[in-house]
Amino acid sequence: MTAATRPGNTDQAAVFIDFENLAIGAANSLPDQANPVPYAALELVCRDYGNASIRRAYADWAKPQFGKYQQDLAMNGVDLIQLHRFGIQQKNAADIRLAVDAMETLITHPDIGTYLLVAGDGDYSPRVQRLREFGKHVVGVGTEASASPRLVSVCSEYKYWGTLVAAVEPSAQPAVKASFDIKDGERLLVHAMRLRDGDDAPGAWLKHKMRALDPAFDEQNYGCKSFKEFLGRLGETVAVQASDGPGDLRVRLVEPHTVRSSAVNEQQ
């Protein structure tokens, strides 16, 4: 799911899935997929950010469109929380229950440092902000169409469901590539580089800065398996070379691009 993920990561995590929102959004955004919520993508969510000791999914499981996924969720160790809707709570039942459980976990499990919220509704934004106030790393997951810009902006990271599916289902890759323009990633990269003193930057710093500016940045959105591959596709914009230190790259804007960027600023 992320280049920062390390094999054997033992960090404590909690996963909360608004499954009704996920299933409906995935079906709409990936209409050509026979199964828009594949087991392998659920596995990434549940297992890729450390030791997820709490895993919960919220839905009315009596409805076939959600109930058919119970086995896949159970095989990933997810507790299935049944939603009961009464009166005005019909629409926000999942939002309320998920938010209460997340805040309860904050109090009862202070050792959990990472929260994965599979949700797109902007109503979750205040809860995400509160979790981050307590020093938690919050990873949002949702479909591109349903993700609230407000929610995306307050997460530490935001992953698009289609990108996760494309990582495990090659048939979904064309639809995902059509949804993202690498020019957007290029503009974000240039903006991040111009915020740093000096002519170049370590690759790890650059990726971290790009994600700070846009939590939804992910090289996999553009069909790249690594940040190095993403940089390689922008050869007219950046030059990349190995660092003197182990395991990192040095990145600098190529001179013609820097001149063009400066000229634009002078005109503004």
C-alpha cells in the first residue's frame, strides 16, 4: 500500500470500515470489475499498516449487496458490526457508530498509533482532526468519486480504493490510470521542490513533503510501483541520482524547467 510499509512492521493499528459506503462507491467507480471489493484489496487494508489488533466493518449485513462479503471480511479477521437504523439515524448510522468506536479506542488502547478509516464522508473530518491532535497517524481510504476533499485534507494519508484494487487486480489498472493525470503529480513535485532551500532534495524528503501538501499523493495512482519509477517518468522535469548515503536518491529540478517556473512567477 505504501513505500513506507516495512516487512515485519509491528506497529499497533486499528481498522474501521464504513462498508456500505465502500461497497456502493466501489461498484460505481469500478463498474467493469466483477468484484469491486476483492479479497486481496481488503487484505491490504487489514494487514499492510502493522499489527491491526482492532478490525471492524459496519453495515446492514442482512442486505445481499453487503452480506456477500462477510466471508472475505471474516477471513481477514474483521469483526462485523450490524447496523440497526431507527428514525433519523437511518442515514448516519455507520458514521455515528464508527466515530464512537474510534474515539473509544483512542482512550482504551493508547498504544495504537495508526488508524485506518475506510470512509469518504466529510462528516468524519472532526474525528480525524481529533485523532491527529493526539499524535495518531490517520490513513483514510475511499473511492475517488465519494471522497470528501475536506476529509482528504485532514488525513495523514489518503488512499483511493481503485488504486488499491489495481495493485492486486490488473484488470482495474486501465480505469485507474484514466482517472489520474501525471501532470498533477508533476505540479505537486515542482511545488514541493521550490519550498526547499538548496538545489536538490533527498527522495524521502520530497515524497514526505508532497504527501504533506496533498495527503492523497500516491505514485501508484499513476501506475508506478515505486517513487523512483514515478520520478523516472518525469525526466524532463527532474534529474535523479544516487545519494552518498545508503538507500536514498537526490532529486533536483532540471535547469530549463526551473527557468520556466521562475519566469511564470515573475509574470505573476
